[in-house]
Amino acid sequence: MSVVDDHFTAFFALLQADAGLNPYDGLVPDGAVRYSLVYFYVETPDGLAAPDAVNLTLDSDVIDARAYVHNVGVTPAAARIQCGRARMAVLNKTPAITGRTCFPIRWIEGQPPQRNEEVPGTTVFDQVDVYGWRSVPG
């Protein structure tokens, strides 16, 4: 595995701990109507972008992780409930990653539920929340 995948795996495991949450990694099986779809991304800031974490003269080993969680349900209320469950699963939790010191997961930004009629056979509502945390070698 890579350091990026290690970060994703630690975050995704927190979602998987809630048996009813139905988290997916980028691909949702046909017929799913209530789930949390996760897209993941990292930044590696340098000393100019993160002077509190990186020495200005050294390479950066800092990881700023971002998880874009699409909470989907067949009604706006179902999307909100899914959003609340995902929030409880990850917010303020500190991921465990071998060889890294992680800081608690924080909510970064979000969007209200949006109607999506592109899913074949049904209309769903998608509420997106972005969560993030920083890790450093440790």
C-alpha cells in the first residue's frame, strides 16, 4: 500500500464500523438507494503553504487528507440521516496510520441535499460533506 491508500483505508474503516452506513469506494452497486460514496484526495503542502507544519528549507512529509463523502438517500430526509451517521462515524476521530501521527478529523465544508435523477430507475438525494485531517511522520 501507499501512504495515500493508508490514509484512505484509515478513514474508510471508520465508516465501515457502522454496519448500516453502507460506505462505498468510488463505485456503487446497482440497486443501492442509501449509502455513503467516498472520493479521496491528499495534498502535500510545502513550507510556504503550511509554515506551522513544514520547515521552509526541507521537503514536506506532511499529508493533508480530504474525504468527499456523498451521503445518498431516496428522500432529502434519508440523505440527512445518512449524513448524520457518517458524521458520527468520523468527526473528531483520530485515524491510526502506522508510522504517522494523525490529528483529529474535522468537517471542512459541505453542500445541502441535491436532487439527482441520473441514477437509473429512481430519484435520489445527495448531500456532500468534506472531511479533512493532517498527518506527519511519527
